[in-house]
Amino acid sequence: MAGLLFAALALFVVGFAGAARSDGQGAADAAALAAAGEVRDDVFTGLVLDDLTPDDWGDLLGGDFFDVGAACAEAGSFAAQNDASVTGCEPALPRVTVDVRTNRAVGDSVVPGTESTYAVASATAVIEPRCTLDPAPTATATPSPTPNPPNPPTPPVPDPVNFLCEDGKDFKLDPLDPGEPAELARRLFKVRLDG
């Protein structure tokens, strides 16, 4: 009878440990997604969009403008919301890998060592473009007549940037009126778990 009771308690501990591992993986997934989302949302920070050339836009979509910034701090915040702590944060953009450990141990039980056993987990999130550039047609120059009175020079107006997007929601961006930077970043990039 004692053997059956021990076996039942041991199975309970194994189940509890499995739940702890699941909680740890959930915390790691959330932390990695939050870190990559932070990188994505801040991609336009400090950029003057009407200064970007078509090559610059291509580089931006290729991930060359991503910056680590507060990614690991954001990972720590989301891990804490899931009762875990970040033990490692490795941004290798466009990927971010986060390791976490649960804040609660499995606890005292009939199985020795569980009182100091914590669940650990790792997750990697990747930032991917949703859109590609739609090359604008090459305009042919039309000679214009020379104005009679000299006119003050007018600043050049940047061409719109055309995007072809995977969801079929293609759009044309006016660099002088791009809207909210984080919303534009979310329109151009998605974040997903890798693997």
C-alpha cells in the first residue's frame, strides 16, 4: 500500500514538473516574441523617411536597420509577467533568443531535490518582412521651358514608396506623411516563433 501511495505521489510530482516546464516554455515564448516585437516597433526610430533612397528601403526590409535597443529589457518584463526570469538574451538580428527560468521551484515532495528544481526553457523569435518593394516605373524626362522670371528653388518632393505585401494589402507610402512609426513597422514586418 505504501508503495502505491509513493508511486501516486511521484506521478503527481512528475505532472507538476511537466506543468512547470510548460509554464517555463510559455514564458520563454512570450519573452522572445516581446523582444523581437520591440526591435521591430523601433525600426524607424531616428530615421528621416524622406531622406531614404530606394536602396535604403531595400536594406530596411532586409533587416539592416534593426537595432537591439531595449529588446532584452522587454523580454525581462514579459518573463516577469509570466512568473519567470530571463537568464539569457541573445539578439542576433533578425532573430532574438531568450532563455528563462521559472521563479517557483517544483517544491517539496517525496522525490528528492524537487525543492530546488526550477523549469528552464528557451525560445527564438524572428522578424520577417511582410512586403517587398514594387519598383517604380522609370520616368522619362520632359524638357520644360525656361521660366521668364527667376523663381526660388522649391524643395524636391520625395516619390512615394510602393509596397507589395503578402496579404494582398499592397500600399503606397508617402514619406512625408508615414503615419505612426510603430504601426508602419507592424505593417511591414511580422514577428513569429522560430521552430
